[in-house]
Amino acid sequence: VMFLSDHGMPLPFAKTQLYHHSTRTPWIIRWPGVTKADSVNDSHMISAVDLLPTVLDMAVLKKPDALDGQSFVPVMRGQQQDGRHAVFKVYNENAGGNRHPIRGVQTRKHLYLFNPWSDGENVFRTATNGTATYRQMKKLAATDQKIATRLATMDHRNVEELYDVEKDPDCLHNLAGEEAHQDIKRTLQARLRRFMEESNDHALAPFLKRNDPTALAVYMKKVQDESVQRRAARRKGKNKNKAKQKGPRKKAP
């Protein structure tokens, strides 16, 4: 038996984001004879892409060669497993087609995020913007500087974010620009780059030019134009289907 959850309500810095609390969800497994009751494994990191290979492994079924993810059956059996020290996060657009791509890598201690859309003016648009919480934040921001600062972060972000999730799980203090944290930032940048190369990520090119605002703007225009074209194609397809369902009108006798 496996128990998993959704990511909850789309509150600010929660669902449809890549922050610590945005993507951390419960994963509870009962496998008689294998898992131990009341046991918790907090030394290995797993991701949603590991679900399918794990289930196939549990069922002793062959896994496709190109399958993403890795079975964590060894972890359930109480064994150590390599490659469980980080997870990678990907977000591209919301259901409405608003493109705000984000890439991230998180270890047990740090979270690094790359926001190619962040230019100081572009506003992050997702289901969060329609919540009562977000509307109240906008209202209170007029008289509360702390909320105004937090709202500005929510809306605009920075191209790079770095958080110590052990000390700061709410991701309130961006360390990306602090000299004392440049070594860990470079380490996480390198790990994210390898992941993006291996997955043939379309955001790799702007990631390599993350300090070039013009390159980021060109990339964002490209992906947003592609999103507009996809939405137009879907609308066209829906209209065709509606026309077929209605069929020709019968003439009155």
C-alpha cells in the first residue's frame, strides 16, 4: 500500500512553486515483510519520477531502458543507495499557459533555484494570484513593509535563489548573493547543469547565460511564443470537435 498526497492549496510560496514546502509531500509505504512499522528514512531523497521504476521493481517487472527515475526498493529493504543525496525540480508553465520556467536542485541542506523569467518587471502568474491570501497580501503591502518585501519576492523573484533549508525551511533569506555561500552555490550550479545536460533541457542555454539579461529575454520570448501557439492549436482543435459533434443543420420541411 502506498499513500501519497497532492501539493495542497496554491498558497503563496506553496503549490506551483519549487520552494522547500512547495514540493515536499508525504510518501508512506506499507509492504508486509519488507518495510518496518513506524520506521522513517530521512537519509535518502526520492522524487516523483522514482515511483514507476519502484512499483515495477516491487512487482518484479522489467523496466524500460530509457525510464526516468530509479527504484528505491533497496532503501525500503533498509539498504544504503547511491544517488540519493539530491532531487531535481522542474516547472514550466501553469494551466493557462503562462510561462515562468524554474529549475532547481535540492540537497538535505540547500536549495538552489534558477528563474530565467525574473527581470524585475515580469510578474509570476499562477493559481496563487487568485487566492484570498494573495489578495490580502497585496492589500496589506501598502502599509506593511515586511509584507511588501515578501510580495515583491513572490511576484518578481531573482534570477538565482539559494536557501539553507535546514535553518530556513520557509526560504525567507536568499543567500545567492552572499560571499560566504558562493562555494555551495557553484557546487549546486554544477549539479543542476549536469542534470539539464542529461535531460536535454531547453532551459540549459539560458542557464549557461544566466548573467546575461538579453539572453534570458530572448529565451523567454521564444518559450512564451511557443505557448501561445500551443493554446491556439488547442482552441482550433476544440472548435473543430464541437463543429463535428453538432453536425449539419437539418432544413425544416
